[in-house]
Amino acid sequence: MTNLISIKNATKVYSTSRGDTISLDHVNLNVEEGEFITLVGPSGCGKSTMLNLIGGLLQATSGQVLVHDKPVKGPSPDRGVIFQQYALFPWLTAQKNVEFGLRLQKLSKAERAERALHFLDLVGLKDFAHALPKELSGGMKQRCAIARAYAVNPSVLLMDEPFGALDALTRVQMQDDLLHTWERDRRTIVFITHDVDEAVYLASRVVVMSPRPGRISEIIDVPLPYPRNEALRLSPEFAEIRARVWRGVHHHGEGASPDPTSPNSTTPN
């Protein structure tokens, strides 16, 4: 497989009236095409900053962010972004919300409708195509947002705690729904979460971030087979990986040493 995303020695500094704050400090990360990567770490460790650098919503102070070997210079339909808040247009139906991002692609009305229905079906919402957001549950709204992101055919989906506002049962269901969609489509996903169980359950690799200034302290492989199910969460293999990620999140701090066996590890400076 080839690297779809490459972050090379990226540093991001925010300048404020109180001085400079280093959000990311010399971060290196490669993400292969078709991978499902999760980012986990304490609040303020730079997870969202890294996601926004990939999405082109922010520019690195130094270093490079590449997608398809090309420097990221701004937002692009090639990179779909899904936030915790659904950001659906309340006056548009689910289908029209999904179609909205397709208007710039010079598709006919019939083609937009066909694609929107296809991706609503992919996330299990085809029967609710004509429902308004107020008629959808929180999980259904988030599935609609995912369908909208998929519909514009991005190479990468960037997801910033998309299930953080959901109740526990809906969150588990959404994890399974997302994995089901990903297994059918194999779109590259970079997913931020504070939930260690969620990070391990979804990912092929978990990227553990250290406290500010944000660095990658460890990259942990998750060699658990797909498709995944609830029984997997009870397995000794899952518990072992979860414990390793948990230790990484709570014990890797400033100046911690990365995993030297990882080809993507970052040496703190």
C-alpha cells in the first residue's frame, strides 16, 4: 500500500496577545491508503490541530503536510471533514442535505439524487431520505453527515470526535455502522476520540499523543481482524491492546520516549 497522507516534521504555533503556544511540535506521521487511524490523547494535545492541518483548515508553521504527495494548501473536496456537531441545514431533507455538496460537481438533478440516495442507503438512512433533521435522532443526523461527506467522493475522511455528543448505546451502534460502511468502501479515515475503547475498536493503528506541546508518543498496531463485533471487546487480545493504549495516554508526557520499533515514531525535541 502507498502513503496517502504524509506529515513531515510539522510544527504549529499559535500566536496570541499572551505569547506563542506550541500546539504541535515536529510531528511525523504516514497514513496508508485505505487505513483507519485513530488519534487519542489528553485535551489540548494537538489532535484537532493535526486534523485541521490535513484538512487544509490550518497551515503548519513549519514542516509539510502532503496528501497524494502534494502539499496541502487549503480545503478540498478530496478531504471530507466531519465534526462533533452535525451541521445539517434544518430546512433541507436528509437527501437534500447530502445533495448540497454535489452542486459544485456539475451533476444533473437526477444524478445528484441518485448519488445521495446511494450514500443514504450505505449508512442505513434511505427510508428517511425525505425527513427533516428535526425528525431524525442524534445518531441518524450523524449518519446523514457521514453520507454527505462520502457523497462528494473524498479520498480521506477526517472525523473530529463525531460520536462525542451521543449517548453510550447510540455511540456503540454508530461505531458498528461506521465500520460497516468503511469495510464496504475502504476510504482512508483519520478519527479523533477521547475514548480508548473506541480508538482500539475502530482502528488498524492508534496514534497516541502526548500533552502540549503535542507530539506523537507512540503508534500502536491493532492486529485484530475485521469485521469487528461486540464479542471482540471482551477478548483478551482487545484488553491487552486497550491497556497499552490506556498506559500510553496516561503515562506518556512531555519528554517521553516513542516506540523505537515504529517506522512512524516521532522523537521529541
